[in-house]
Amino acid sequence: MVMTSAFLAAALIAACNLPDSVSGHKDPTRRALSIDQRKLFALNAKRGLEECGSSTNCSTRRVKAILEPEVTYGPYYVLGERIRTDMTEDQDGVPMIIDVQVIDVSNCEPVSDMYVNFWHANATGVYSGVVAEGNGDNSDTSNLNATLLRGVAKTDEDGVAQMTSIFPGHYEGRATHLHFIGKYGGTEQGNATYSGGSVAHVGQFFFDQTLISAVDKIPPYSTNTQSVTQNAVDKWLIAAAEEDYDPIMNYALLGATEADGLFVWISLAVNMSAAQEVQEAAILTANGGVISSNSVLGGGGGSGFGGSKPDGSFPDAPDTSSSTSSSGTSSTTTTASSASAVSVSLAVAMLMLSAFAPLVLGML
């Protein structure tokens, strides 16, 4: 049965006609695996788009399941982060490849050329780029110049923004999460930054509680002494889960265990005519970070990058409520072994089988 499932899934991958799927991985095994993952993602997206396209109005109940409420961007948004494919820098943690697909809710088409800001806390629950009480060691002003675990990715022709990072750590008062801001209509600068334009979507993505618990047992996550907030009581997850939207990212292991790496993915539909308002805590300039006059800095908890004792709590952040959308896909930073490749290929095969076996059997 497993061999049959794998065969059917392989046939589906082969039949998926993606124009020149590409991967930035240098290792050929990882590159091939990443392309297969992208094809799976496109197949899932295509199914959703076909359902969406069967309606004369993309905003009708048929696609309401992928429409998500906008939620707060939090107090640690930094303006001027670099466009790049890997924002890990020197941070230890479980490698994680993030794929987020963006769909225009007005026409059900993938949104290309959107510039997506990703950022999250490190393994012990602290953000780079800001100096604030409760965010690690607030006497370490050099953190204002740090850029790790922050980056901007441009969506491709399939509407997919991909970023390599590590699995986020938790901090007091919040469940483990990833921030997302999608911008359009601006200009990519020669110094690999993006300026101007409008914000179409502000959101946060979350992770399966079982996955979080497993990762929290792995060093350096296991050294994080801050209290854990479960998904079930995180107010921003609850807000994001309104209107039938599921903000929990899908995931697959890139090896035998979580420590070997994760591929996480999700899709969301956005209103491209929207112009959300956001206020940055700091601005990254050519000379380093500068605290913004619009700063909404507050507490956050977390041990510093140097390992100081966690303290502080997370305050309420400004609410930017409105409405947009979601579904899911992603990969990893380190070179995968053949065992990892087999493990993920099987995971991909089973996902594809569950999604598309009825279609295949109907054609036989």
C-alpha cells in the first residue's frame, strides 16, 4: 500500500506542470526535494483556486475558509530590513523553511511581486533589532543593529514567498508565532531593501501545539525559562482563527526527528486594494538601527542573545483589525541527508495521496 501510495504521488508530481520550478538549494538532493515540495504546494493551491474560480465572486462563502482577519503586527516591527532568502545568520535552533502563498481575493490569482516581511523571536524568546525592557538584556544597545531572524522575501509567479530561518522560540504571554507583513507598489532599492508602497496584509502564523512541545525539549529551546502560553489561550491566535480561518501552519519533518529540520507552509488570500497602517519600532539604516519616533515598544520577555536571564511581560499591542485570507507550505537551512530526503518525500507523497487520490482513482 505504501509503495502504491508513493507511486501515485510520484505520478501526480510528474503530472504537475509548473513552469520551470526552481530552488536555491546548492545541494542537488535538497534542490530536487524543494522542487517536489513546491509542486505539491502548487497542486494544493491550484485545487483551492479552481474552487474559488467556480464562483463569480471570489469573496463568496465558497472561499470564506481562506479569508483571515488581520491581527496585530506587535511592538517589534522594524522598517528597512534586507531582502534575502535566509535570515538565520548565526542563530542556533531547529532549521525551518517557510513557504507562504499569497492569493488575490478579488480574482483568485496568485500575487506575484509582493514583498513580505518575516520576523520572529529567537530560540530563547528575544527579538533582534529592538532594545526594550523585557526583550532580553535591554542594556545591550547593540541589539538595535542586529538583523537576525528578520528578512524580506518577494513572492514568485506562484505567489509564494520563501524564507529560511529557525523555528521560533516562545516568550511570556504569547504562543510561538511568526509575523507577516505583505507590501506592494513600492520600490526595490539597490541596497537590497524595499521602500514605499502599501501594506495589503498584516498577520501572524502559528504552529501545531504538539510540534511546539517537541521542539521546546531540544536545546537551545530547552534553556528558555519563560512560562509557556498554549495556543488555546493566545488572544492573537484566537483573533486570527475567526471567520473559519486556520492560522496554524502545515508542516513536515525534514528528517527522522524535529531536530533535523522542518518544512512549514500556509496560504492566505489578501485584499490587494487594502492599505493597512503599521508603526515601526525601529528603522534599519545604512548606519545601523534607529529607534523610530513612532515606536510602540513594550515588554516581551526572553533571554538575550548573550543568554541573560529572561524577564518582562508582553503588553497589548495596537490592534489593526480588518479582514483578509489563508491555507499553507515550506523547507530547511542545513544540508539534508538521504534519509531526510526519503522521509520528506514520503511525507509529501502521503500528503499528495490524501489530497488527490480520489481524482486519480476517478481517472482510472
